[in-house]
Amino acid sequence: MFELGAGTQMIILFFIFLALRVPVAFALGLSAMYAMWDLGFGLDLVGDLIATGVSKFSLLAIPFFILAGALMGSLGIAERMIRFFRVLIGRLPGGMGVVGTVVCLFWGAVSGSGPASVAAIGPLIIKSMEEDGYSRAFAAGLVCTGAALSIVIPPSIGLIIYGVIAETSIAKLFIAAIIPGLFMGMLMLLTLPLARRHHDVHGTPALDRLSPDPYPGLPYLQRLWCAFRDSFWGLMTPVVILGGIYSGMFTPTEAALVATVYALFVGGPIYRTMDLKGLYKALVDASSSSAFVMFVVAYASLFGWVVNVDDLIGQYSTLLLGISSNEWVVLLVIMVILLIAGMFMDAITIMFISLPIFLPVAHQLGWDPIWFGVVVTINLAIGLITPPVGINLYVAANITRLPIETVARGALPFLLTALVGLAAAAAWPEMSLFLVGLLD
């Protein structure tokens, strides 16, 4: 009679826990503990494995990048940046749709978390797009997809996790993700003509109807200068973070701390928008988001240990390679698995479960680990906007008070462009590796 191994039982038990609505972190931990007991190791190793799993220096970047994004949202820095882009490009065809896309891409260079980006800039963008004649559902869909690119555009929590698991350069991953992330943002703009039926009858932006207008009666160039002056220090955030990393002044982990200190500096003595209420809100939001991520990382270390000890890596890698001798078929299978997994789990959990199996396959097929990391991350970014468990959809639904089904329909055109971007990044590794090659 066929007998399932402890590792396979662990995976089955994990999905049973998810079906019973057990939180992801605890589903990972409980299923892994059962497998450890079944393998005869008991639970004596649990504490040591959890401590080892979270005591990686690179992981310190996660809470600080989340905190930096939360601070810039609660201290009014994000609002000033949105105002600048609204004045700069809001008169182009598509109006606030173009502005919303650009702001989402820009915010991706500030916060590496998709849900946190939706929460920070979503209310402002959605409100402005509604005032510009777009439907609330379409605006929410744009924000969901643009914010999903936060885990592709560096600095990215997803790329940090991948770098830790794959033991590869996080700085190179950041560089490699720039062109694919921008390309996907440009593809989002192609959906705006589909929204003409949502736009106002004049087909022009509603800048003058936005309330309050901080620059009433000024000509365009003066408005632009005033908006740039007011938002300059916020606009410099990606320059400080990414410039410091790529120039070698500090590591990606150190950059996260620099970003936090910079956000406090800008919100404090420069803009003077910092108060105890805003600071408290940012700390609470960042703490809850960081706690979720680190709980998953901690219990995923148990899961990964069982995967290694029970040789699931060898078993499933051999199975995957046995599907076809064509590497493109294998890559397609991996991407489909990741896209389906993204419908039900968060990106970090998927990485810890799947990468120990997929990375040996990538190595055996001679794939570049940097390119493969970008492709994996794009897959998981798409998972943030795919129901039934697209986290960005739930955050946007909470902001807009719309049913999640309505938000999902609004995100559908952007989902299709994201899939095109994924296909392009997978088919042309040069898109990811071009900048890495220049800077090597």
C-alpha cells in the first residue's frame, strides 16, 4: 500500500489548516511540528530552528522598509508627492489614471510591501481619480496593481526574501528588477483608453476641481514649481535609498534604516508634519505588518527544515525535471504553479515553500539566479491581485467600501497587462540582466 512520507503529509496538512482558516504562520508551524514528530525528532529543535530562521542580518531590512513607507504615508509626504505628479502630468490624456500609475511606481521605490502601499497612497489616488471622472472600481484596480509592483520595484521585501533563501546578492536583484518593473508600469498605461467610458464627458483632467487646491490661480509653470518645491525632499527618497545602495555607500539592509531616519527627518524638521498621532499610527501599522511577515519567516524555517530532512527537494525536483526535457516547458510549469499558489497564499509563504524545490531545478538547468528571482517575484506580485486571496484586493475593498468582486473586476485589465509583463520578463532574460551586466 502506498505510504505518504512525513514531508508530503506536512504539505497536505498545511493546506488542510488553510482550508480551516488557520492563520498562515501557524498553519506552517503546526504542520511542520507534526512532521518533525512523525520523523522522530520530537519538538526539541523547534526553538533553535525558529531562532536560526529569523536571525539573518538581511531580514532586518523588512521592518525598517515597512516603517519608512508607513511614516511617509502618515506624515503627509506621500500627499505632497501625489500633488507634484498631479500637476506635472495630470493634463495628459488619461489624467489621474496616468498620475496614479506613476505614483504607484514611484511609491514602489519607497515601500517594498504591496498591501502597505495600497493603504498608504490608495485613499488619495482613488479619491483623485474619482474626482477626475473614473469609476471607483477602476481606480481601486489601478491602485491594487500598481501597489503590487512594490514587491518588484526596488527596494522590495519579496526580493530580500528571495535573496536570503537563494543566498544571492540582494543589491543585484534590486538592479535587475528596475527595467521589468518600469516596463510593467508602462503596460498599465495601455489600459487607460479602456477606461474612457469611466471618464468625464470632456475627456480632460479635473485639476481645478480637486479640493483643496493649494495653488489657486497660478499659471502652470508656477504651479509646477510650487509643487516640486513642496515635494522635493519626498521625491529624493528613492535617490537616497537606491543611490546609496548602488554607489556602495551602504548595503540594502543598512538602506532600510537610512530610509526610516530620512522619513523622520523629512516629516520632522523639514515639513514639520510630524505629531504624536501620526508617529503612533505609523509605528502601529509598521509593527503589525512586520509581525505578520516575521511570524511567517519564523515558522517557515521549520517547514523548510522538514523539506530538507525528508528529501522533498530531491523528490519534487526530479518530478519537475521529468515533466519535459525542454527548459521552457519546465519554466512554464513553475510559473503556473506560482500563479495558482498566489491565488491562495501570500508571497513570502510561497517563497519559503517553493524555492527550496525550484532553485535546484533552476541551477540544474543553468538559469541565472538573478533573472529567476525577478521572474518569481513578478509571479508573486500578480498573486496580490488575484482572488480569492489577493491581499491588495482586500485592502482596496476596505478603503473603498466596495465588494471584493467589484474591485477584482476593476483590476482585470491591469491583471492582463501584468501577465504580458511576466511573459516578457521570462522570455527575455536580458531585460533583467542588462543593468546588472553594466554595473558588474
